[in-house]
Amino acid sequence: MPRLPGLSPLPPAPDGGGLTLHVLCSTTADFTSTTRHTVELAPDWSVTTPHDMAAERVAAAFGGYLSCLHLADRVVPAVRAALQLNARRGVPRMKRAMKGTWRAVPSSAGRCCRAVPTAGQAAAHLRGVEHVAARVGGHVTLTATVLEQVLATHREAGSFRLPPDGAELLRRCVSGTSGGVAIWEAGLHPQVVAAIHDEVVGPDGPPLPEALYLGVVSRRPDLAWMADTVAAAARAVGAPITRYDTGHLAEWLAWTQTPLDRKQRQVRAGWLATGVPRTCIEVLSDAGYSPVDAQRLATGTRRSVPGAAGLLADWVGAGCRPSVDALLSLYADGVPPWQAPSKQLIARLRSHLGDLAQRYTTTDLGLMLVREGSVPATAALVLAEAGLLRRRDCA
């Protein structure tokens, strides 16, 4: 997972020092017996309480309970992280979910997390009391009390306001009239936005779409790879691409990097040079196919590269991942070089074969289906081969 540009974390107090908190303390997990006292948060977020914490840890090992142990071990680290999110010093871990909604990623999600309409709403939930309390467990009031005291101190000091130069940075880096506002609501500091922008297109590059920055938050692509691919696209056309096309190309890359792109950094630029539609590139790159595969298939079937790529995408759409050699062998045997199976026909074939289908991968079934031409013919072939195997076993 590539690391995003970041800012130094805030200490407990806005002036860089420590902070005194007033908390509930209990020796029972259900907080039936409580007292109140102060705890000290040092600038490095270490915790000092009125208790002998070493002795209390020994007691806890034998079944004892002290809420201040939970506070030091779980609550304070979670509050520290929440403060950074509120000040946009940390980047929220969230993703785009079904139907364009947003939610926390599994590593950040808790039972309180739900899909919400916007990235801003998801980010607000991640930095709020409900989420922090759900993540650390224990007594909700204890977590809420600590978080609210820390947030109130920084709120009064203006730690959560857009910095003076922030609006100008957002105007330079984010296209559209309201993109900068949405980016701030989604939890990104203007300096983080500027760092992303400058790494992808350089300080003099055009403003980039809001959706690009949300893609970086959601997918965490390799920013250097994005920059290299944008530059390669410009070299391929022999002239600088327009500011509009630069932004939309970079946005597409932010949302679509695949494991193949991470292993072979030049493969996406190679795909773009072929003229294959971007939607097809996404499908084939995600399936592990390179432009060399499409070019080999095009040569072997006497089709254009975009036509061969479309054929490969049809196979992928059916759930198959045949090698180019397997396809060339299939089409060399006289099968028309536009034939590909469908999910529906493969499902029908599995239904015909029953448990026998488990011997074959989806790709195996697809190749046999296209070669034989129909579900009944393919099922008959498989059953006949199974019968021969049984006779050989008996012999």
C-alpha cells in the first residue's frame, strides 16, 4: 500500500504541550463503582494517572479491572488518531461501495459503520465520537469524555479550520467551483492535496478533478506510476495533451490501477498506445493480460488489436482466463476467431455435468464449449471421457 503524503501529527494541546483531562474511573467493567480524577497527557501522548499502573497491570493479569488501563492502552491512541483526522493531519481509510456510496474500509470499519451517500459523510463518521467509542470498546462515556475534551481544546484554538493558504492551494489543485469544499469535507488537508497534485502532474500542472483525490483515498494507487503513465501518454501523441484530458486520464488511473500495473509499471502506457477503449483496458489489465497478449492474438487471428482485445474481454466476461496460446490453438482448428463463451452457457454446462464439472476450471469448460459448439455436445464429450477414465481405472 503506497504511503500518502502526510503532515506531522498534533500533540494533545494546541500549544504543543501536554493536557490535563478530567475522567471517570472505575474498578468494575460495568462502571457500577466510579470516582473522578485527572489524568495527564504528555506531548508524546503518554499517560500519567494517580494510580500505580505497573501494579494495576499485575492485578489485571489476575482478573482485576481498572478503567484507566483501558484508557491508556485503547482510548488515548484512538483519540490521538481521531484528532489527526479532525485536523486533516491523517487520511481517512474509506472506500467507494455499491451504488456510489462510501464506507470505512474493513480495517477501520466497526459495527457502527454504514454506507453513506458521500465521502464527506463517511469521513465525518470516522472522526466522530460514535466511531471512536465503537472501535475501542469499553465504557462509551469514558471514550466520549476524553475525545470531547481534546477536540474542544483544539476547536477553540482553530486547529480544525481551513488554514489561511488552504483555499488558494485547493483552487490551484482541484478543478470545478466546489471541488475544494468537497475535498476538505472528505478529510484531506490542502497540503496533502497539493502533494498529490504535484506528484502526479507537477506544480505547474492543471487542476485535477475532485474524483481523482477521492480515488487516491479509496484505492491508494502508486502516485509515481500515475505520473509516469500520464507523461507516457503525452509522449505517445507527440504533443502535450490538453488540461482537460490530463485531468481525466489521471482520474481514471487513480481508480483503476491493478496488480499487473504494480508489477509491470509500463504496461498501462502500452495499453493506451494500442487504441483499445479504456473500459476494455480496465477489464484486461485486471485479468492480468498485457498489450503484448492482444497483439499476439491479433496477429494470429488476423484481427485488429482493439478487435483482439475485445475478444479477450468477452472471455474474461464469461469468467475465463485462457492463455493466448490456448486461444490460438483453438482458432487454428477452425473455430471462428470471434467465438467466445458466455456465463449463461457455462452455467448450463455445469448443470448438465453435475459433480463432474468440479474436475474442470471455468476456463477449461469455456474452451471445450467453444470448440464443441453447444452445451449438449460438450457434455457428451466430457461424459464420454469420464467413462473412458472409469474403464481404465477398472482395468
